[in-house]
Amino acid sequence: MHRNLRSFRFAPLSVRMTLGVFALFAATVQAQTTPDDIVKRELATSRSYETLEVLTDNIGPRLSGSSNAAAAVRWATATFQKWGIPATTEKVMVPHWVRGIEDARLVSHRNQKIFLTALGGSVATPAKGITAEVIEAGSFDELKSLGSKVKGKIVFYNNPMDIDLVRARRSFDAYSKAVVFRSEGPSRAAQYGALAVIIRSVTSASLRTPHTGALRYDAKLPKIPAAAMAIEDAMLIDRLLKKGERVRMHLVLTPRTLPEVASANVIAEIRGNEKPEEVVLIGGHLDSWDLGTGAIDDGSGVAMVMETLRVLKEMNLTPKRTIRCVLFMNEENGLNGGRTYFANHKNEKHVAAIESDAGAAAPTGFRTTLKGDALADLERRAQALASVGAAHFETTAETGADTSFLVEAGVPGFSLVPDPLHYVDYHHSAADTLDKIDPKELAQDSAAVAALAWVLANR
């Protein structure tokens, strides 16, 4: 018998009656707790910005395999434990890619410097670099029509984001249309004998800040160096080529791919008191790109899901189902964290998976795979989200990257949708820093995630 239970059993009757009344009172208070109570408490006492500040300012960029990523794992685990929340780590093997030197100049035009950055996973140029003519392609069809003209040249993909879509708050639709040149462009160009690829950065705004991101090499084709240029430099080269001028670039990239590194997902949870075997997962990714400090992508998501457990713990709330926070490692350049979590936990009963990986502007609602009566029922139960502008639910097929493995297996998916207008202005760039985050909006986002998790864990 537990020591506390033994003490209770043999305590005087008056003490047992007092403790019993207290327990009954606590249970009654918890039963009466509503999502609105959680929203109000979070807005009044939020520490999400404080958490994000430590992650970004004290730890900094957290590219998979780096010492900073390892420090973030230790910090997150210790922070949960300091809050009195059980936390553990689960091993994840991750790639270890290191950026190196990045230099480009237009030798044809008085050696003008071009601001660019290597795409994640890119191979290196020769140590002395590549000097070659630049040829432009606005689409893969145009690349195909150029055919043999591409051989021995640097292919420049000039595909701007659709600003009309961005202004219509459909930034991620615009991003999806443009990002294919980053992910597939290098191998497509290698197919025609290109020496290297440069793309127009996938972003809706720029102050000569290039944006990185992962590429995917086709294993059947040669691997060639690839980088993203700042918008201003892409426009410069486009103007020169449109005037019929010959553009030659000297390009030096020295990234290295080192052996894989053992890293970890961080897992913390508040166990359910009625159906603990049923899990509502809330997640964000702990890794980031190395140019900025990963405040938007995805330090803010990490702060939101950590804050959810903190505020529930502070309110002494225990859900009916288990609410589990997972801080995934390696979303940016591999998804090994999401893949490993699914392999380890696919036989557990997940009833929902919420992912936050879209920044921390004012919340506008959630994307979800739910539809029909199930969605209508949830909307009735989640009316408290309206107080922070997050009561709108949009049915979509996909809701997140790390949780995609669970969703594909049939688990209902959810993803927070902060206002996307300026998200792509900063993400994957050196401008992704803490100053882009509004503390009040981050608290609203955290309240939305916490309230939705509570509703799903108790419905």
C-alpha cells in the first residue's frame, strides 16, 4: 500500500473526513472546468514567450545533428521536469549537414556579389568553385525545352511566389507552388547536364535575405550544388538576361554531410484519469535551420505545446485521456523524429494529433481532417476558442509534417493556423528571430492549443 494511503487509512476520523471533503471539492472543481477557463488562465499567466526566449536567445539555431540541437533536447527535458511534469527522450538518428562557405559573384558584371545560401543537403562545389554561364528557366517545361543548352551551365530557376495568394492569406498555397523548384530543381537540372542550380528564394518579402530549405536528390541522377538567392539578386540576374546580356557566375559552396548523429524526441505528458491509454498528441519540432534562431519555425510551436502542459499542471487539471507533448527532432531535413515516433508508438490508441508549425501570429483557427457530424460536434464543444479568434475549422487532407504518419494511419489531425500573411517573409532565413513574435499573439495561440487539447481529451 502506498505510504500516503496507509497514513490516510489510520488517520483520525475528523482528518479523514476533512481530506475526503477536500478531494471531493477538487474533483468537483475539475469537473466544472471549461475550455474558457483554460483560455482565460493562459492569457492571464502565460509563460510561452519566456520559454521561447530561452530557446532562441540562449540556445539559438538548432539544426539536426548540431550541439545546439542536443542542448535543446536537454533544456526541454529539464524544463518539463522543473515544472513537475514527467518527461523522457526517445532516440532518433538524424542527418548532420554543415553549411560551410557560401560565395557567389557575377564575374561578367564587375564581380558583383550575389547574396545566397546553400540549400539544405546540398553537395559542395570544387574547392576553388565553379565559374559558368547562367541560364534561366521559369518552369520545368521551359527547362525541358532548353534541353542540351543547359549542359555545363548554372541553371537559375526564377519562379516568384504568387503575391496575390499571399495577400489573400493563402501563403501556404503560394509556397507550395514555388517550393517545388527548391526540392526537385537540382536533380531536374542535373538530368540535362547542369553544373549547379540557383533558385529565387521561396519567400514573399526580402531585405536581401536568402532563404534556405531542404532539397531532395534523385538517387538515379548526379548530385549538383544548389543554393537560393535573395529576391533582389534574382531580379538583377533576370533583368540582365532579359536584356540579352551574357551572365557568368563564380560560385563557391563548401557544405559537408557528416555521419548521422544520435539525437532525440522529447516526450512529456499528463496522464488521463479515465482512459489513460487513449492519447491526444500535441507536437512541434525542436530543430530549426541554422541561419536564424528558429523563433517562427518552430520555436513558437514548441513553446505553445510546452505551455499547454504547464498551464494544465498549474491549474491542477487532469484530463480524461492522456495529453502528450512531443517535441520532434529533424522535421526540417528528414522527418526522422516523426517517423521514429510513429514506429515506436503506432500500436497505441491516438485519438487526435495536433501540430503547431506555422508561426505565432494571431490565431485564425485550425485545419483538421475531421468533417461532417464529427466536426460539427467538435465546433459546438470548442466555442471557447472564439474568444481568441480560433473557432474556425477548415477540413483538409493534410495537417502537419511530423504527425502525418499518424494521420495517414487514420488518426484525426489538427494544425493551428496563425495569420499566415508574413510567415514566409521570415522563415528559413536569418530574419527568423524572436523579435518577430508578439507575446500577446503567442499567448493567444497557446490558449487555443491548450483549449483544443482539453476538449479533445474530454469529449
